[in-house]
Amino acid sequence: MSSTELPSAPAANVLPKVATVRVAEGERLCSVGLPGITLTVRSRPPAREGLPPALYVHGLGGSSQNWSALMELLDGDVDCEAVDLPGFGDSPPPDDGDYSITAHARAVIRYLDASDRGPVHLFGNSLGGAVATRVAAVRPDLVRTLTLVSPALPEIRVQRSAVPTALLAVPGVTALFTRLTRQWTAEQRVRGVMHLCYGDPTRVSPEGFTNAVEEMERRLRLPYFWDAMTRSARGLVNAYTLGGQHALWRQAERVLAPTLLIYGGRDQLVGHRMCRKAARSFRDSRLLSLPEAGHVAMMEYPEVVARAFRELLAESGEAAGEPTAAGRARGGARGKEAAAGQDEAVTENAGS
């Protein structure tokens, strides 16, 4: 698709002022400038020094706030950071307007290289799960373990309830949707999102709902909000069509890191039936199926997810904060040399 079919997002230095992003008690936000992008990173000070680093990657339409509950539970196990992907949360759009899975993965890689935090315990939800899968496949030196919550990996039979989200990728649909929903309040939009993403929306506290409405109001004031949503949805759909070494399932098979897969039985966006294929595809995987969870298990059942991650740490020999022998090999000089070539493969596929 031509880049002229969607209006270009305004440059970061001319964006309008909007309300500040919510920062929970104990959290910090910082802005990191990298080539072509500026990322906002949310963090929690670790409970003690020397804990291994972790990085969390949100899904389509989400932000680093999606991980706040889990980060609080794991701050005694890992040194937590969550990134706002370009165009989401408090991160401005990328300079080149590229929202492909490859571009998002490249943003994560650039941040990890620049911060020198790798290898990390990498988490991803939904679109962030596809991004994290690609990062783990092309840069194994950067990933200690991989935890995927309802990862958006290609499905042959897409669930009917997921079709409206996929339609955002179709030219003209976003403009039509925004016209048809112009009168919707932020409360109505948030209720719709929660009914789509949660197995049981009543689990959301009144405070949580109020915070979500405030964040929705903030996002709707951003001139690039729908552009980021549309282009990212299109990037995800395009990634589903890629073949060869860039195919997401092929890349899942290349992941070396111990992997925890978490699927919800009530997920309306990623079919629960895909959990078995995922368990077969990731070579060193363990599967957690939550029958009552929807698409965002880390927000619905953070205690259960935290416990499963600690079990992953113990099983993979990472509980003490030291990488396994495989992890040390991935982080060695030879791994760095191999990774340099793999990162080029990501760059070459940037237009996907």
C-alpha cells in the first residue's frame, strides 16, 4: 500500500499538548531518543540490586500501562521496564510512519542495544507477542526467556469476534468507523474494549475503569491515534502473509529462549485453539491455559501469570538472576556477531 493513502502523522515537535500519562505509585517514566524514534519507557525500581532485566511489550491499542499490575508483582524477581511502542502510550509516531511488525521489533532491538540491558526476560501480549517472537528469533543474544500472552501469530481461521479489528487494515475502514462513532463517549469506547479483551469485564475495578476512560480521552486527542492503530493493524495483517524466513511461525521455531505461552479460554481475539500449535512450534515451551481469561491475562490474573513466570525462571535456571549456559552462549561474542547479521534481516524487511 502506498504511504500516501493515510495522512502522515505530525512531527513530534509540533504535536498538541494533551493530558499527561498516568504513572502508578512506584513507577517512573523516561523518554529515550533513538534513530528515527523516541520511546517512552515505564519502569519500577527493583526490590534489590542485581536482579536480571525484563522488558514488556504491549499489544495493539495498548501501552506500557497494561503491564503495571504484573510489574508490581515481579519487582522482587526482575528489574522491570515496559516500553510504549512508537505511536502508542506516550511515545510519538516514528519518523518514517512505519508501523510494521518488523519496525516495532526493530524499535525494541534498538532500545535494548542502546540501553545495554540485554539479555532480558522478554514479555509480549497480542501484537507485542508477535513483536517479541521476531525479536527473540533474530536477536537470540538479547533474550533470556520469552513470555507470550495471547500472541498474535497467524491463524488460518480467524475468530469472528476478531474480524472488526482486522478490518482496520482495510483502506477507508478507519475513516468510516471514526465517522460512525463520532458521538461515542470515552466510557462507551472503554466498555466496548473491555468486553472484547476481558474474559470477565466485571473484574475491572471502578478505579481501573476510571483510569481507562481518562487514558482513552487522552488518546482520542492525539492527531495520530487512528493512524497508529490502522497502520499497526495493517502491519500485523501483512506479517501474517509473509513466507520464508520472515514467516512468524517459522521464526517461532527459531526461538532458542525458554518460552512460556499463556492463552485465555475466553479470548475473542486470539483463538485458544492456537495454543497447541504454539506449544509445538516453540522448541523449549511450557503452556499455561486459563479457561476464564480473555485476551489480557496479565491484567485479569496477574498473580497467576507472575507465579507461572517464576516457575519458568526456576525451570530454566534463571531464578538466581544468572543466565543459563545457553543464555551465556547467546550473549557471547559469537552470538553478537551472528546477531549483527540477523538485525540486518530485520532492517531489510522493514517495508512488510
